[in-house]
Amino acid sequence: MELAEDFVRQWQALGGKATVVSSYAEAAAYLADMAGARGVRTACGWDDPVLESAGVAGTLRSLGVTYETPASGLTREFCEGATLGVTTADVAVVETGTLAMAFGPGRPRSVGLLPPSWVAIVPAGRLAPARPDLIKWLGQQVRSGQAPAQIGMCSGPSRTGDIESILLTGVHGPGDVHAVLVEGEA
Amino acid sequence: MSAAPTSTFKERVTRERAKGNVIAAVKAGAERMMRARQSAWGALGDAEVQRLRDAAKAAKQKAIGNLDFYLDQFVTQVNRRGGKVHLCKDSAEATRRVTDIARQAGAKLAVKSKSMATEEIHLNQALAEGGVQAVETDLGEYIIQLAGEMPSHIVGPAIHKTRDDVAELFTKDAGRPISNDPVELLGYARARLREAFITADIGITGCNVAVAETGSVCLFTNEGNARLVTSQPRIHIVVVGMEKLVATWEDFEPIMALLARSATGQQLTSYCTVVTGPRREGEIDGPEELHVVVLDNGRSQLRGTEFEEALHCIRCASCLNVCPVYRLVGGHAYGDVYSGPIGAVLTPLLRGMDGYCDLPQHGTSLCGACSEACPVQIPLHDLLQRLRVRAVREKRVPAGDRLAMRLWAWLWSSPARYRLFGRAGRWLSAPLARNGWLKWAPGPAAGWTAYRDLPAPSARPLRDRLQERGLGRGAR
């Protein structure tokens, strides 16, 4: 699927890791792989239908990872101690390589932010080509009666050029960021 | 706090130019950012860039032209979503308001993401006096905070520091040796600042764009520090200049498209965060209280004047990066928080002509590169020239200079006197010329010849040569 491949390319150009999978089961396998490779022991995640469909909780717990979401009593402090955060995204914009998320109850800001690794599992139906699509989504979100208190639009890993203009990643936000696009899902 | 500087621009330039490493770093950084912007604008294509620049300019004109209305709307919208807005006339009121909020909250520690407005009002100092430690979390700001310096560039505040400088600062801060390896430096800063993020009582941010329509505050960072500052502490305080407003999300779009491209050459910064009110019921993170401190501090006085367009600035630093003066003297020569062309315009307007009229007088060659580079098309070189006119009108030019200008105007306002002036110039400079160049000239010209050779006036002026060819005065 072209949009998905284009997004992968853009996200990678920004310094992130990305892959296209054809099912939620494959997404879970990717998650298990990267968690294993990084020796993840604690992880946090969102309460979200996409994560449920991908069986994130089951996958991570079967690896012996301690995994919490808001529903199981996730706290800020736990996110700080975790090495992996798992979320979805509400729209993935190809042109800018952006994953946009409306935070809120069940979708804490800290999950894709505090741990050094972040995986976003995104149904490919949420891909959109360009910046105007991002603005349209943004406008819809903030103009609604239930506007999210915070919206995060993330285009790659945390980075800086503040020391001699040398590009460094993983400054405050995660440096190890993964976009997993699930084909055939919306 | 009185803003009158203790030195002149020329004195500061002399002082800064002596710091060879600093100047080299500033020039290299500015060059890199300029090329990044040019590349990003180039990728969009001329037509699209112009369309965005026109849209961005229109968006700012609309907001600034109706600022009272949109401020009102912004306040209403923020209140509706559970936040509080504090409209503050000046630095003193703004810092008082912030320290009051901190005191009421029993706060001891504040984490800050980058905000030029907070530098402008010297907020950290006021907080310290109020018993609140404020920690800068933007890596560049953290570095200069440790160094006790002002930012030298709007986007890269520590552009003038080498990795050795940073290692020295971090070693002192850590009480143990930190090497100059950038990755180790980064690791130190990340760990040190993470502690602050998690335990801070208050998070303070600036605001890149405020949207009146929904009372939203937009923050762009690459590091993610604004997201941490607005998700971990219990209280979020935004300090924002009143001119940062736009009316609608449609107006936000061209600015969002241009800001990162102009500042760093990126399409978007790694993090674009939109804050609309404090946390909702049921969230486990995010601030419980949102306070937006809207700063006037001299801005409202510019509305309806010939300087109003200075309020359109989106703080991208494009003008700094192309300015031949900035690139030669660095940010600290400007003597205040804003440097480069926009600094030379805003500082005398906001802080007073008394201390700062020498910025437009001596800090520009009016080359216009700034106006060409500005994404919102502020005619910076026009504003600089108008400030010079104002300086003359307010008699801020030495009497001798004013007299000399009047004399010169008189001499050149008649053809006969003009020709006489030319002949006198040739007679006087002939003994000083070597191979057609003046390597030294007296009086005001000595300022030029100290750094450049001046071409000696030709023995045969153009007027005579044209006459010889039948093309001069009286030619048919």
C-alpha cells in the first residue's frame, strides 16, 4: 500500500523506525520482538480498542513484562519507571511524517513520552497524505464540545542541535520510536 | 526593572568581537540555519512559499489589527475550558502574578520550556527572589542558565558555546568530570532534567501561537520538553506576548507551515503540542490548573503606529541568520534578549529609545536581507530606517552629526555646489591616494578606512566623460 510505504520512508528519514504489517497479530509479533531485543521489563500503554485488537497486554505479559494501563491503575510514576510505552495514533500524515494523538482519559500523555522507547500501532486506514489533512483533523478536534486538553503531533524522535549544531536524539522524549502500520484496518 | 543598558552598542561589539571562538560559532550556526531555511523554502517552490507568506502576513494583520476583540475571545475560550487568563501590563505585574500563583501553590520548583517572553521579563530572577527555583529544560537554555548568560540567538540560545564550554559547565554542575563527548553531555542533561520534570510543582512555558477561536496554546519543540512540562507538574503557567495571537485555526495553518521551516529547515518540529485548558476529568497526567499570563510590556503602544508590523514577528530568527551585522557581532552585542534585526527594532520600541536607539543607528546597514527572509514579510529594514528618522527627530543624534547632515544636504541641493563638492573632494584626496585607493581618510571616513580601502575619486568624473561623448548636460 503506497501511502503506508511513503509514511514509513518519511518516518525513517526523521530518525524513527517503522514497518507495515498485514494484521494485528503481526503487529503484536513486532512488539514482542522489539521488547525482547531491548530487555523490556516494565511497560505502559493506553486503554484503546486498537491496542486491545492487537492483544498488546497479553503479548507483553506473556513475555514476563509488567504492563499497566489506566484501567489497571497506571500512574505517572509507573510511566517514569517503564522502558516502553505503547499507544495508537488518530491520524498518520505522510507528507510531514506526523503521528497525531488526542490525549485524554485512558490515553495518558506520559505513555509515549517518558519511557525511552515508544511504539505506536496505527491502522493504515488512518493514514492521510498531507498537511492540510492534519490541520483539518486538528480543527475538528479542538472545535468540538469535548476538545482534548492536549493534542500531541509527533514527527519522529526527540532531538536537538543545541550543542554545536550536532544532531542528537533522545533528549527528553523517547529516542527509540516505532510506527507500526496495520494494513486493512481502520 | 530598568532596562537602560550600561554600555553602547559599539562598546558591546568591541567586547564581543574579541571573543573569536564565539563569533566563529555564531557565524557557522547562523549560516547553517539560513541554508536550512533556504532549502526548506526551495522544496516548497517559490509560488507556494509566497502563498504561505501572504497568508501568514494576512493572519497576523487580522489578529493585530483587531487585537482587543481577539484577546477578549481568547480569554472567554480559556475560561470556558477551565483555565485562567491574567492580562499583565508590564514585567513587574507579570512576574508578580506568576510568583503569586507559585506562592499560593506552595511551589518550590518550576521547570521551564523555552520562552523568550520569560527572558524578557527576567522571570527566573523574580521566581528565585520568591523562593522558587526555576530550571530551564531546553538544552540550550539549560546551558546558558548554568553559564549565567542571556540567549545569543532566538532559536539556538547556546549557539555560541562549544562542546568544551558545555563540558566545563556540566562538570561544575555535576561536581564530577563530564567529558566533551556530545552523547555524554546529552545523557547528563537528560538525567538531570528528568529529575526536575518529575518532581516540579509548576511547569512554565511560552507559546509559539495562541489561537483565539478555541483558547488554545500551541507549543513547538524538538526535544519534547514542552510536552513534559505540560504533562508532569500540577500547574501549568503560560507566559505569552499579546501579539502571539491568531484568530482562527485557518490562520494558524500558514504559520505552522512556515515556522519550523524558517527556523530550522524542518517541515515540523518533532513535537507540536496544542493545549486547550487543564486536564480533563479522568486523566492521570496533565496540569490541574492552567494559567495564561498575557504580556503587554509596551506592545499595545505599537498598534496603529508605523511600527505595528513589528508585532507580526513569529520568533523564527530567519532575520538573524541572514543579517551581516548579527553574523559579525553575535547576539550579546545587542544588549538585550532579542537580537538581530528584530531585536534592533523591538528593543528600542519596547525598552525605550533612551538606551537603545544606537541599535538601529549603528546595528544595520539597511541591506534588506532581513525583510527578504522574513516569513511573515515584516519590512524590517523600513522599520529600522524609520527608527533612525525618529532618533533624529528626538534629537538623539549628536549636534555635530546633525549639523554635518544639514551642511551636506545644503551642498548637494544645487548642481553648482555639488560639482564644487566633487572638485574639492578630488583635490583633497589626491595626496592620500595610492594606486587609486585611499587606505586612510580623516574624520568620519576613518571609521570606514579602518577596515576597508575606499576607491579614490576619479581624476575624470563621469559627468566630464559623458560630456566628451555628447551625452551630458545639454546633449540632445
